Amino acid sequence: MSLVERAPRAPHRAGSALRAVARAPGLLLSVVVLVLVAVAALAPSLLTGQDPLTGVPADKLLPPSAEHPFGTDQLGRDLLTRTVHGTGPTLRAALLAVAVGLIPGSLLGLLAGALGGAVDDLLMRFADVLLAIPGLLLSLALITALGFGTTRVAVAVGVVGVAGFARVMRAQVLRVRESAYVEAAHASGTRWSGVLLRHVLPGAWGPVAVFAAVEFGTVVLAISSLSFLGYGATPPQPEWGSLVAGGRDYLATSWWLTTLPGLTIALTVLAANRVARALDHETREAP
Amino acid sequence: MRFSHPSPVRRRATVPAALLCGALLLAGCGANASSSAGGDAGEPVEGGELTFALASAPTCADPQQVATNDSLYPARQLVDSLTDQDPETGEIVPWLAESWEVNEDATVYTFTLRDDATFSDGTPVDAEALRLNLDGIAALGARAPLGHSYLTGYRSTEVRDTHTAEVAFDRPNAQFLQATTTPALGLLAPATLERSPGDRCTEVVGSGPFVLEEYRVNSSVTQVRREDYAWGSSLWEAPGAARLERLTFEVIAESGVRTGGLSSGQVDAIGGVAPQDEATLEASGLTPHRRANPGLPFSLFPQLERPLVSDPAVRRAVSLAIDRQEIVDTVLSPSYRPATSSLASTTDLYADHSALLTHDPETAASLLAEAGWREGPDGVLTKDGEPLRLTLVWGANFGPNQPALELIQQQLRAVGIDVVLRTVTAAEYNGVREEGDYDYAWSNTTRTDPDILRAAFSDTLANFSRVDDPALEELLNEQNGTVDPEVRGPLVERLQGELLEKGYLVPVFELTTVLGYGGDVHELDFEASSRLQFHDTWHG
Amino acid sequence: MGRYLTRRLLQAVLVLWAAYTVSFAVLYLLPGDAVEIMAAGGGEITEVTDEQLDAVRAEYGLDAPLAEQYLDRLGAALTGDLGTSVQTGERVTALIAEQLPATLRLTASAGALALLLGSAVALAGAHTRRPWLRQTLLSLPALGASAPTFWVGLLLIQLVSFRWGLLPAIGDQGWQSLVLPALTLALPTSAVLAQVFAKSLRDAWEEPYVATALAKGASPARVTFRHAARNASLPALTVFGVLVGNLLAGSVVVETVFSRTGVGRVTATSVTVQDIPVVQGLVVLGAVAFVLANLAVDLVYPFLDPRVTTGGAVAR
């Protein structure tokens, strides 16, 4: 593939993405779920008109109905409203976690791939060590040192992703670096940093974005697990993991309190993974 | 996904009894619940095993070093106390001590011990052992969170003869006799006392009807019956060895899993039945057994050194803004009572001060307005540009704490007070209270003697609220200066009212201990302090 | 072969050393004051004075310069001493040794179950002729990987144990109490395995030797089991180490949900009370599990990979 061919690809890609969505109803559904999740995070009041923090105590623990599709909790708060309003904090934590992995991880990968030699060896051995410690255990160690709270949990979860991003980025840098157009640019006298910025980074970005999408699903699960264990959000702020955790005291009587927020988490992760797979497919097909 | 355990006959029989219990908590109804449930059960069964599910992990096996109820349930069975207290009449009766005398000003207590009791390592329970124990508890200091306050002003124990000892205090200490009924002052073998406090947490030797077999941190406590146990509390049906051969306490943190475990027969009895599970249990023929805990109700304790709550108007408004009945109705169950005084209604010398604990948001709002608070952005009151935002620190020692506090948060928000809930772990809780970086702290304490007020507010003891009030201090000490209820009663009544008027605590609801077990478990008895005694218990 | 093994062992030791160092850095260098956490972590101590802090510093050797502390601790760790629990005063190695068997039973059953489920779904998916069934089977792994473990556990307790009364939800006595936790723990791992298997089965079918076998008259089932399955197990082996680590980490959630004893439960409580030496011991345990699993893979690999066995040279 040459430099000349790169320019007109954007519209082509958008078109094929649309076609891909139309071909696969599962993918379409996943996109719809993610759009809903995004709306819930940015403008929760568009989806629900009720108050997530103040309930009607007399209407406590009502099973799902037309008025309360997810039922109500122990204080008579609408559970759907709380789940919708919990999307923002959950998503912000997840994005923070992805960023905490993505930014240092890609930088390390970029450095390792671009500089090579001893730097590469050292950085990649470091990544190997991080991968040798099971992710959740590393997060737990970080939480022990940092303390509790959603932000700290997000950081602790994000750090686990650093090694993964570094590896993906490095592999891409190496691949792109050896491709003809970069070699040509290098040979034509462009400075290395320029080559890196103009050619290597844009070329490497696709697979890193795919990895970020996969990572998004992973961190949502990890953050909700840690919230469930009690290291996350403070009441009364709703957050997906702590909603499930709060409902488990009512396991014997009010199934909806754990089941429905849990289902929301599962669906979101499923949708994110499905979209990540489609993205992966796209980047692979377009060489 | 509800349970459906069809046993309608049983249900009809138990529901009215439960309602009666809820209405007549003052009479110590729960104490007899087990015997009445076992009315048609026939002859007690000797031997057998029982598995009891605890809601939280015991912090230590040593009864002298623990404070949480879930730690005290297993620890209680390992030791005998000098005396016992009748849960219905409040009367102090013999156990290890056959008799006792108290001098006029409650500074000298003389105990005569029975001569046949031994620790499970074979050494005798005598006056010397009593001396070593009391000296040991005094030396444990803060590591004996309950015993430490029971021994305020402790001078010494003199051994008069092998079985007679004289306990002397520098100052009057009227509550000490009731304190000798508690496991915190239970007697341990001298060999155990020589070990380090940490070692005693997993290996402890007492003279009680059960012997510690295995203590697994955060997981379980196994105890076996002591076959040569031949004495006991005069409240028990008969002295001698316990009926159960083996007693296992399993830690099951999830209340839903505890309830389900009981319904499906995986455990025999459970503690900490969540309010929402009581109906489920009743529907499946597993009657919940309840007893209101005496002592301090669940309350908000102000940190009086902080600027916002140092204002009496704010403290009064907080109390008026809280709708105690709504909290009981919403997050608790009919087994619980809203607080009606600084003391829970089953405490000795309790006096009703419900007139001071009304729900009156209008008055609360006008009090705050008079104090200069004006409506600010998003409905929170402000003064000099500063919002009326209070930090409330709490730990998860009781399941409904979180929903109760979220509801309190809503109720205070309705009068313009913003509450920030700060959750801490049990391990952090004490440290956070020491630091004092909060406005209100949430807790309760179980004790049948009203002296719990002194333990909580005296500036030589815990001083939960950081009170600096010499008049109060004097009153606290005065009530501990006499054992005569005629004199002590009015003092304690005045004390309860004064604490409320000054807003040194904001009581919200009384803790009720709710146990669940099936018809095959009998005579699982509540002590006077609503903790458990397994000596007479049998499993049919 | 000997030199290959020596190199692998050496690498394993290096990774362990580095993991120990990383956990030390995280727990002892980060902003939270290890000493304050430890002094308060004892539980019943109500007031932490400066003298007490100094006493704790001395007790745990925290008054020495960091480099010295690190070397001391590393030296002790080499002799099998990972320090003492702040909460219980028990030796960390003894604590782990006491709790490990229960967790090993859980993770081993979960691992076996995951292998069974994962390969069954992949094989059935590759073999069925009904498109809808194939589609359903192949989308199962994605579902399994998306459901939070704690939620699956709670659902299983609710349905299987409470509602249908089939299996106990709690305790660690007997095989019955192992079924639900093992299944909960196995699900995410089985999802990964099923995805890996399904992909390599697809790839294997395009290999020339499969075509040859088919041309020689072997039945598709026989080809799958004799040739493709064996080849498909190779990629699965490469993720074996990660999966073992995940199973161990997953036990934190599963043991909490099912009120079981084990290192997972110890981890959860140690984090809650910030018992730093125990947490570090558990992180090191996780790294040991990962490293041992990879060593095992390195040993098995030459026997499974036809290129390694026929070519006589180690390709990795």
C-alpha cells in the first residue's frame, strides 16, 4: 500500500462500516446499546424523569412494572433511574481506566518500537512482569496502597492495562516501520520524529483503538467487581457495581435489585466487545 | 423469584406471636420466644450439633478483647462470669460468685466464689484467678474496649481467702456489679492471661460450658462441650454440661445467603436477620426471634470541635429534621422501635423523652433561618458563602445502616442540610474517630446498665462527641456513685434529657437482635444484653 | 533440551524477582503511609500515638532506608519468609499454606470444568449442521465473557440453591458445595477457551493435512479429534498461564460470594483492612502460579507441537 492510496480511504471505510452494520443485526443492536449508554451517561434526564437520589419510601421494593420497569429499591427509588444515572460515574471511571492504560502504555510501546535495542528489551521485560501478576491482584495491591473510592479503583484497574497497550503499540510500530512507505519517507530525508508522527502513529492507531475497545469491556467488569467487593463508590451515588452490591442483601426477596443492574453491565460489555470485534475485522481487512 | 415454602399452618400460628413480640418489646418478649416455640417439642435432646451463621467475622476469640456482637456470641460460651442478669427482671443472680456484698458508696465489692469450678486446663477458679483477671483487663487498656470502661477507677483486688476477693475502686462505681455479668469481664485461666494479647485471639482457655476447638480467622469458630462442667448460672435450667456436643459458628457475610442457607437447611440458626428477610422466614415456618438491645440506640454523635455542629441550633435542627418512624417503616421492620430517649427502652432506668425527639421540619427550618442560614444554590443552605454540608462517617456493622443513612440524608436534605456519607471499614473506624475529621459519626452500643452514658460521654472515657461540659461530667459521675435505684433513677432520667436538649447525640432507632432458626432448635436464649447463651440449647 | 530448560528456569526466577519488586514498589512507595495503615490495621487500637508509630516502624523494619528494607525483605523472601500479617500476627507463608488447599480445589475444578465447557462448545459449534444452533453456540463465549462473575454467582445461588434447592450455596464441605462456585469461576475462562478453540479449529480445517486426511477417507469427526483438536490445543496452551492467574484472581470474588474459605477470601479481607504484608504475599503467589503454569507449558510444548518434535529444534 502506498501513500497515494491512503488519502481517499476515509469515506470508503465509513461506507463499509455502515454496510457491515446493516449486514449483522447483532452489531446493529450492539451499536444501539452503546448509543443508549452514551446518552444515559451524558444526559440521563433524557431517558428518565425521576430523581435518582430521592425516592418515595412508601413505594419501596416494588417488583418491575410499567411505571418502574426495573422495580424500586429499599428506599422506594426507581431502579431504572438509578441505573441510568449510574451510567455516568461508571463510564467516566471506565474511560479513566482505559486512559490510564492507553496513554503510558502506548508511549512505552512507541518508545520501545521506535528506539529498539536495549530500551526495547528493558521496556518489554517490564511489560512481561506486569502481565505475570494476575490483573485483579495487581489492582487490589494498588487499592491497598491508594485507598478506596471510584477514581482510585479506576486508576488501579487502568494500570493493569499498561502492559497490553505497550505490546500492541510496539507490534504496530514495528510492522508499520518496516512497511515500504515509511522506509521511503525515512530514506527521502524526513526526520525520524517526523516519520513517527506523520506515518507510524496514524498507521498504528487502528489496532490500538481496537484494543482500547476490548479493554473498555474488561475495565467495566473489573471496576464493577471491585465496587462489588466494597472498594468503590460512596452512597448514595449510584454506580453499576455498587448497585448490584447494594441489592445482594435483598437477594432472597427482591431479585430485580441484583439481576437487572447486573444485566445492564453484561449487555454493555457484550455490546462493547461486539463492536470491538467488528472494528478489528475492519482494520484487518483494510491492510 | 420469591421463595415458596408452603407451610400455611405454621404461618398462622407464628404471625400473631410475632406481632405481639413487636408490640411488647419492653417485657423482654424475645427472651422466652425459644421456650414458647419449643413448647410441644418434648424432652430435650442430649448431644447433637448446631451450626450458627454469623453476619460478620469475630475480631478475636478472647471475650475480654472484643466489642462486636458477632465476636461476643462465640466468646460468651467459653467463659463463666461472676454473676448473671435475668433478662426479664434485670435482677443480678449468682454464677461463679455464690454471694457478694457492695459497700455504701459503691467503692468496694466483695465476692465469694463457689469452690468447685475449674478452668478447662484443670486449674481452679479461685480468688487469685479473679485478681489476675481484673488486673489483666486493667492492663489491657484500650485492647479491652468494654472491660476497660467497666473498671474505671479500679484500684486493686485483695484476696481475702481462697474463694473470697475484695475489688476496690478509687471512686464510686455503681455499674460494676452489672458489668460482672458480661463476657467482657468473664474469667480466663491464669496461663492464658500470661500470653500476649495477639496469641489469645486464637487460643483461649476459660471455665465455660464450651471449649474452643478451632478458631479460623474470618471464617469459623468451632467449640466442643466440656464434659466435666458441673456448675453454671443460676438462670439455666440445670447446672452441668451443655446439651449440644458441638457448636460451630460460620461467618456468612451476605444476609440473603444466610437466609437462604437457613431456609434450605444448610445452617441451623442465623444471626443478623435482615429486616426484609423476616417475612420470608416467617413464611417458611422459620420464626424470627427478637429482642431489643439495651444501651445506646443507633445515633448520630456530633464532633463538637467542628465549627458547623458546634452551633446548638444546627444540632437541634438535625434532630427535628429526622423522621424516625419513616426510617423504621422503610428500611427496618416492625421488630424495631424508633428511639425515644438517649437510652434504648430496654436499658435499666430508661426514661421516655420522646417529646424531645419529634419530627418537625418546619421548626428545624425556622431555627436554621434564625441562625442566619439562607437558601443557596441547589437548595442547600449557606451562611457567609459557606454551604451547610455535614460529613457523616459510618461503618457497615449492621446491614440496614446504609439505607437508613441514605434516608436520613434525604430527610436532612429536605430542610436544606447537605450530608456527605463517608464509609469506613471496621478497622478504620476508630482511627477516623480519633482524627476527628467529620461532623457526625454513626454508632450504637449494647449495655443493660445506664452507665453506658458515662462510658460514651465522659471526657476520661470514650467521649464520642468530644463534649467539654463540666456540669455534664459531674452528673455522669454522680449517677455512678450510688447503687440505690431511688437515688440513681432521677439522676439518669435527667441525664437522658440533658443529652438530648444539648444535642450531644441524635438517637434514631433502637437495635433489635433478630435470630432465625427452625422448629428443631430449642432454648437458644438471649442474655439480658440480647447476646446469646447456648448452654440450654438443644437440637431435635 | 537441557539448555532450553535451564534458560526457562532462569527466566522464571527473574520474573518472580521482578514481580516481587513491583509489588514492593506499589505497596511501600506509594503515597499511602504503610506505617499508619499498619498501626491502625490491628483492629482494636483506638489511638495511634507517635511512639506507637515508631514502635510499628521498628517492629516491621520500616525505620531503615528504603533500599535497605527492600534488600532485607527480598533476602527474607528468598528463604521463604514473606513477613507477618498485621491483622492476625500470623506468618504470611503459614497463612497462605493454610488457605491454599481450599482455593486449589476450587480453581482446579473450575479449570477442568472450563476446559470441558470450552472445548465442548467449540467442537459442537464446529460440527453442527444447523446454522441457528451453530450461531447460538458460537455466540455463547461472548456472553460468558461479558457477564460479571459476582452477578453470575448471585444468580446461581438465587436459582439453583434457594429456588430449586438443588445444591448448597455456602460452605466448603463435600463436592456438592463445590459445584456452583466452580461453575461461576469456570464461565469466563471457558469463554476464552471456547473462542481460542473455535478459531484454531477453523484455521486447522484450512490446513493441507486436514484435506489430505479427508481425501484418504477419514470421517470429519475423526479428523477433528485426531488432527485438528490436537493442533487447536496449542494456542490454548499459550494462554494457559494467564488463565491460571485469572482463576486465582477470580477466587477473590467467588469465595466472597459463596462465603468459602481460601486465599481469595483472605485477599478480600486483607485489602479491606489494608494488611500490606499479606497483600504482597498474595501478589507474589499470583506471580508464582503464572510462572509455574508457563514452565509447565514449556515442558509440554515440545511434545505437542509437531514442528518441534519432527524438526528436532525448539522453535520458540
